[in-house]
Amino acid sequence: MKNEVSNLKYDIIGDIHGCFDEYQQLAEKLGYDWNNGLPRHKDARKLVFLGDLTDRGPASIQVMEHVYHLVQNNLALYTPGNHCDKLYRYFLGRKVQIRHGLETTVAELEELDSNKRSAVKEHFCFLYENAPLYLELDEGKLVIAHAGIRADFIGQSGNKVKTFVLYGDITGETNPDGTPVRRDWAKKHEGPQTIVYGHTPVESVRHVQNTWNIDTGCVFGGKLSALRYPEMDAVSVPSSMPFLSEKFRSFED
């Protein structure tokens, strides 16, 4: 957990999944100028990444290296997603299934020479190991968690909280495509905190009960979206990927 107290304004970016070109377009649309490869905002706004930087898209290594350098230069904040957690475990040599997108990142890594691959591994592991499970910003009024977080979990850690933050409110059952069945926890959010999350692709930014899902499925042909805080304006750019309607979840709000 990271509790940053300041008058900073934030631009929170949804799940990028290796779609670097769309990310760059979105950052420019948000008013960031690219100097020496790193985006900076004239109004000192700060980028925030809510996880799932890699997998499925065409430029996972470029995205993870970019975010590493942003965080190292105090130009961004980052909290991990489930794909980040899996990639970290892969780098540690633990037994993971190279599927559900990880295979694309592994293929990119295998194209690198050993020195470059070692550097990418070192950078990502450092980024992950120094990242909070979720972010508490603006004196706790804003909470950013990859798949969301229950209000009573805020301020806590442990395996139960980690599972919720990385995977959402899962039931233990699986969908036909192998993904876990998730409850719609956002409808029950009653806390004062604004919670911004992603993980579950939706066709448009979803605002329910002071929660905002900003994963608009860029890697599945939707959009890459950001939420400007405290303005609470959603900004999006279209994806260049093929549209896969079956990857998006519909809700009855």
C-alpha cells in the first residue's frame, strides 16, 4: 500500500497489455509531452498504472521498460495486476502456465540477447517488488487496485486481500474460457473512497457506486482509457487490435 498525500492530480491508465502505441496516443491526448522518451505534463500531473502492463499485445517489453523508467524518475505510480504477478513468478523460475497471454511476452523475451533479457528481468522484478498491492492517494480518498477492493479491506494486506485485488471477487468457479467467475462487487461498495480499477474488460468506462472500471479492453479491440482525478473525466483512444466482443463483460446496472 502507498499513501501519497499531496495536491497532485492524477491520470490513471487502464490495462495496457502491451499496447504501447495506444498508450502513447492516450498520454498525448491527456496533455503529456514526450521528452527523452518520457512523458511529462506541464501542470505536473502524474500518471498512475493499475497493472497488467504486459501479455497479449505486441509490445509488452516496451511497456514494462517504459513504466519502470517512469517510476524510477518519480513521474508515475504503479500497482500490479494478476498478469504482472504471473510474469514475476515466471521470472523467479516458478512453475506457471505459459498461456492466457504470457506466451506473447515470453516470445518477446526469447528474441532478446541474454544481456538485454537479464536487464529486462531485473527492471521488472525491481518494479514489482517495490510496488504496493494497491494505492491509497489523496489522503485515502482515492484507492487504486487492479481488480478492485472491498472497503473493509482497505488498509489491510494478506492473501485474502491480495487475491481480491489481483482477481476480483471470484467465486471459485470458472467460465468456459478458463477465466474465473467474478461477482459484481462494485454494486455493493458503500464506502466514501473513490475506487478505480480494471481487470474486467467493459466496452465503456463503468461508473457504479463511486467505483470506476477503466479497463475498456484495448488488447481486445476496444479502447485504452484513463480517468483524470479529481476531475473524474474519462479519456479514451481507439484500439488498433481486432475487436473481440466475447471478451467484454456486460452488466445490468
